[in-house]
Amino acid sequence: MIIVMKKDATQNEIQTVVNRLEAIDCEAHVSVGRFRTVIGAVGDRNQILQLPLEALAGVERAVPVMRSYKLVSREFHESGTVIEVRGVRIGDGSFTSVAGPCAVESRDVLFETAEAVRAAGATVLRGDAFKPRTSPFSFQGLKEKGLILLAEAREEFDMPFVAEVLDPRDVDLVADYADILRIGTRNMSNFALLTEVGRTKTPVMLKRGFTATLEEWLNAAEYIYKEGNQEIILVERGIRTFETASRNTLDITAVPLLKEMSHLPVLVDPSHASGKRHLVAPLARAGLAVGADGLMVDVHPAPDTALVDGAQAILPDEFAELMRSIEVMARALGIPL
């Protein structure tokens, strides 16, 4: 249930609605918008429907929400969510570029890449210290040492960074260093992990599971949101289809659909979607064209020797060329960078 308060509703009237919901063991999530306040009621549907909510002072209307996800729905928060991380705003109508190596391999590679992508226009650095690999014998990341290197790069190049967290037991450790936590495609349905990151105050990037529907993806975001963390960024990273010409299929249709369904910002990841470096630039431009709030790209100075996903990483010069083309497109579409 979504309870829309009147424009002139007082704080006492809002609190009265919250109290009535909590009295029947429902969760009341208050969203204060520019013009009015909306309260999301999560609990037993039949009990909520029996409450005379529209008779309460300050209530404009009570709207049943049939979708299983409520708090991340557009009905709950009419305007888009804007997330600010160290001065970088995501979801405010601009186009944000996140770039860096897929995994932190060494200080030299990380710093060389960070310097290059920063110069080309990226504002957020990516790099993972914990890596989920198909083979248990593959490089698994540098763990805390990698996080320390990322923190050093953040200070050196004035870039917030995003890093993946794989295990609920590591959430506090990664959150102590990273500006944004990332949930990868394999963990989109790891509900214990989603719940744990939802209890932090660190923004979360939630990648789409490679077999997930949009509704399943938004329900995963709901797990995070209901725990109190409202700073969630959705990342479309390609889904598994019958096509084998690329690693996955970037679902660009998902971007405008998500803009209708949810208030959360949406990025595209053309690197993991394609698995092939020559496809990264055209897919990135497609993401901009359909309304994404930004992109995340793997960049590496020597992809052929990269320890993780070298086939999809583009060279720093190629990233600079991509950013120049993004700038031309963004200018034509009236989108600030």
C-alpha cells in the first residue's frame, strides 16, 4: 500500500499514519519528496486494507500496489533517486562514467589505469579486491590489500571507487574502504548478502542476475531498500539468451522500462554484457541513447595479460575515444556529463 499525504500534511499527521501501520506490525517507510510525502506500507495486505487510512487527517489517498516490489517502485517515489558520492551525482540527469580494471592486480596497473580514465572523463573508479570465479583455481583477488590500493588511488586521483562484496561476513570490511558496494550478477539472489548491505549506509550497485527478469531484479533491490539503505544503483550487465556470438545480450530495453517501473538510477555495463572489447563502445553509446544514467567499463593497459576478463577490457586510448564520442552524443541529446 502507498499512502500519499496532502501537500500541507503536518509532521504529526504523518506520524499518526506511521503509528497506525506499526500498530498492526507493518513497516512504514516514509519518503519525503519535493512536493509531498509518501508512506510505503509493507506487511499483511488484508490488515492494511482494513485500516481507514483515507479517513485520517492529512491523507490524500491510499493506493494498493499489486507489484511484489513496492519501495523501489515509481509509485512510492515519483521523482528519480539521486545518489551523491564524494561530489559525484548519479541519477540527476547527467551521464556518469565508471571505469577501471576488472580486478586489482597490482599498484602499478591500478594507478596507470586510474590516471588514464580520470584524464578521459571518468568520475568513479572500478576495481575489485574480491573476485567470484568459475574455477576455484583462478585468481580470486588481493582481498584487503586490493582495497587498500583502491583507497590510495582514490586519494591520488580524487575518484570515489566501487568494489564488489561477495560474502555477508565481508560487508563491513569492504564498506570500511569502498565508497560504493557492488553486488555482482551471481549474488543478485543472495538474500543474506542483500540484507546485510541494506543495513549499511554505503551506496550499493546491484547488477542484474544474468537469468533474472526485471521484476526479480527489482525484488532483489527491495531486499536492500527495506533494511534502510535507499541508495541503490541498478546495473544492466547483459542476460543469458540463446545467442552465442557474445558473452551475454545487453538488454537495452530494460533501461527505459526500469525508468517507468522504478525510481532508482540505471547504469549499463557493456563490458560484461559483450565479453568482447570491440563491442564495448557501440553498446555504451546505445546505453546513453536509451536513457541510462551512466556506464561501467573495464579498462586495462595490457588486456592480453590481465588476470581477469582481459578479452572484454579496452585500452586507455580506446576509452578516451569512447568518451569523446559519448560527449558528442550527450551534447546532441542535451545530457550533461
